Amino acid sequence: MNYKHLCLVNLFIGIIAAFGLGVMVGSLANTPTTAEPSISMPASPTPEPTPTATLEPTPTVTFVPRPSPVPDPRPREIWVSLGEFKLTAYCGCTKCCGKWGINRPLDADGRPMVYTANQSIAVEGLTVAADISLLPYGTVLYIDGHKYVVQDCGSAIKGKKLDIYFEHHSDAWAFGVKHREVYIIKRIITQRSTNDERA
């Protein structure tokens, strides 16, 4: 074989190889490629909204000052029992008062004026003689609801004894001897609250 024939053979082989390579390339181009499976990432969960705290309004505290107790200008009266006393009666005569009953002065109506130990004029239904170490002059007593005032004393009137004055000896004698519970009225100052409370 000469050199010319060898060149033609090589050319022919090259054409055939080129054609086969093109067909192969086209075939590969038309072959569908298998897509790699895509890994789907799970979607991130949507965060729930954070609840907003609702602040309650702070209640307003009002302080009311405690009222201070003040003395009540109106005293309260209470009855206090002194216990049971022995009661007798007297008048201004010499039988009841001895020498002190002599030559008593007379009032405008001609009646004898009986001056007591504290220099008061004795009054029936008011004057009473008492032990002034127990009941001083001026002490107001209540016997059976009737008011008497200690204005006199006597040597025989000691302790829980009272001598009630009468104008006439017969009335004093008729009174006799009695035992009664004796009271005084005691006035006390109470504590009350002021009314000027402010909110």
C-alpha cells in the first residue's frame, strides 16, 4: 500500500470515529437525567406570639386617721349606792338639840330659824345631819328618790347614820327609825371620738 492509500484509510477511520462520537454524545444529551432527590427541610414552626401582660391599675389607698378621743363636755351621771343607812329625825327644839334649841331667832313669819353646823338655815325636806368625816358638808344624797343635802352634824350621828330635819317635833317623832339605801350621783367625763374624720 502506498502512502496515498494510507492517508485515505486514516481519514475514513477518523470520519467514522467522529460520527460515532457525535451519535454517542447526542444520545447522552437526549437521555433524561435522574434528578437527585431534594431533601425538604421541615418548615420552622411559627413562633406563637408572646402574651402581653395586662397590668391591673394599682388601687388607691386612702388612709383615714383614727380620731383621737377627747373629753365629752357633757358629763354623764351615774347613781352610786353608799349602802344602807339608819335614818332618824330631829327638829330645832330643845328636846332634839339641847341647849342649841334655846332662844332661836325668828323669821318674818315668827317661826324659829334653825342654823345648822355649817351656818345654813335648816329646811324641812332638804337638810340632813351626817357624819362629816364620811359625808362632808354639801354632799347631795338621795333617799327613796328624794334629794337631801348634808348641812348639819351631831354627836350621836356617826358612821352610816343620818338625821333628817323636820320643822315640828311631832313630825320628827312620827318619822321614827328607818333603814334605807342611800345614793349619791357621780358625774363622770367620758371619752368620745372627734367627728372631723377626713378621707
